[in-house]
Amino acid sequence: MTDKKLSRRDVLRGTAATGIGLIAAGNGIPAFAEDAPKPDAPLPVGAAGKLTVIHRTEYFEAAQTAFRDTVTEFAKANNVELDISTTNPESFGDFLGKMTAAVKAKNPPDFAYTSNVSIAQMHLLDLVEDVSDVVAEATKKYGAIMPGLNAEKTGMIDGKWWSIPLIGTTTSYMFRGDKLKEKGIDPASLKTFGDRREAALAISGPDFYGWGLTPNQSGDGFGYLIGVVQAFGGHFTDKTGQIVQFDSPETVAALQWLGETYDRNGQYAALLPPGVESWNDTGNNEAFLAGQIGYTHNAFSVYAQAKRDKNPVSPNIVLLPAPTANNGDSRDGGNVGGWLTIFKNAQNTDLAKKLALTLLDPANFNKISAAGGALFT
């Protein structure tokens, strides 16, 4: 495990979506954000003797039900009242603002299961408890954290854990292999974003669109945009982490590439599905499963659902590695896809730590994982 100091770079990573939106607007790229971001649901109020849990929604309802059932059984076994509800802690929502107010008011929820929220930002805002003891105990009981997930880089700051890694995830990069074969395109040759854009254009036709990636404000859109910027060599700060260098020549080149891609009057117009600029996180799922698009990035939910439902597109899905950077560097890897967090000034900290260990217990975790369609590993 690595000691890690919190830097401006960590904080800037959490606000990168806003930066992309601003630069994109300056370059004339359409619809990089919704007209009016939807507010997150109100946070429940924590109180002594009442276990308050918030959690993300799951793509497969059975996995969400299994999670809630585990928490409910835990509350009953510990003879404590339970308040459990969903939340939407996306990096561009108002979750952090509301949580800051709740912590200062000394009535935050006790416990959260989240994904797209910056642990570095929560630590900087002094919102979270040190949970190093929980991680240590879980590691002792169940083994080392899965390698390759960058868990320490994300959740450990100054040698302490500020959130507990729950699940590992990676992204699926899916092409319609049958469409590529019709055009004589070898999937193995599609290394970069540029390669894949040309292939997507080649397979586009009436009522079929090659490019199923949205630049809109969403979890999928955020990951895609950051991926393009980094593929071009763009970065958020200088090497010291003290000076913002987001508007670098490399980032500008990436934004110009994106502008060219989404120009409805340009050379790539034929590969764009109607409304792709305003899709949310379900847009590409629905379009791919309906056989309308040829290429997309997604958590393995789309792949898993196609297999589970014996969708006609399923046999034709080709999985590719992550697009390489323009200089040839690999971008394959995984990350922690779900964290268990305990908040400062929570009324039931010890019980929340006990709940975290209960969720990590294979007897409970495996039930959730089995229902998660390859989204829980």
C-alpha cells in the first residue's frame, strides 16, 4: 500500500467534467451537458439508534434487491431501526454539497455505497471517517484487494483509507462483428479512437449507425470524454500538480477531434444516431440491444444482458481492448466500481463499520454478485 498526499491534481480530477464542458463550448461542440442538471434526491437525516444507509441504483434490479435484503437482515439482527434509500452521487451532481451541509449539521447518513464520487474531494472537505481498520480486517479475513484496480491510488490518502473498496469493474468495448465482417474490417486492427471512428463510418447505413458514444453529461459520457482527452495526451495540471494546464495543445486537439466527430454537417454525420448528443446512461444500452448501433463503451451490463436474454445481437458482439493512446500506450485496466463510505459526525459509526464487513462477507457478497450480471467482481 502506498502513502499518498492529497494534491490539487486529485481535486481537479473530480471537476474535469466541468472543464471539458467549458472548453467544448468554446470550440462549438454541441450538447455537452443537459440544459438543466437534475438535482439529487434529498439525503435522509441520520440519528442515533437509526442506521441510515444510502446506495446507488443497480442496472440489474435483482442485485439491488440482494443488497437491500442483506442490509435489512443486518439491521434486524442488530435490533436497530433502518432507513435505506437510493442516491445519485455522480461527479456532476450536488451530492457533495448536500453531504457537506449534512456533516456540518451533524446529521449525515451513516453509510453510503457509491461509485462516481471523488473520495479525494470528500476527504478534502472532511466528510469521511478513516476506515483503515475495516480495510485491514477485511484483508485479513478475505485476502488482498484485487490487483489492477488502483484502489490504493483512489481510496488511500496520507497512508489511511477513507473509503472501503467493494467491487472491481472494467469497461467493455463492443463492436458489431458481423457488420465489420461485411466490410472486410479486422477487429484486431481497430486500435485507436481514430481507427474505430473510421470503422464506425464504414458500417453505417440506413437505420444503422456506427457510433454509439455520447458526449452528454452522464457517467458513460464522462468516461468517454476523459478517455479521448487522455488519448491525445491531454492532462489537468502540470507535473507539480499546482498549475492548471487543462487548456493545453493536446487537449485542444482532442476537443477539435470531438467537434469534428459530432458535426452534423461534417464528414462523420452518417455514423451519428439521432439524439446521441443528449443521451443519458441508458441511451447506448438501449440502442445497442435494439441493433441500431455498431460500437459503444459500457460497463459489462449491456454484454451481460444480451447474453442473458439471448438477444439476436449477442452472437455478433466482438469485445475489444480499450482504445490505445495516440502514442500507442495501452489504456486497458480496471478500477474500483463501488465504495463503502462512512461519514464524519455519523451517529452509528461502529455499526456502519460492522455493516461494511457484513457486505464483504462472501456469504452475502456472492449473493449480490450472482445477481449482478458481471457487474460485481
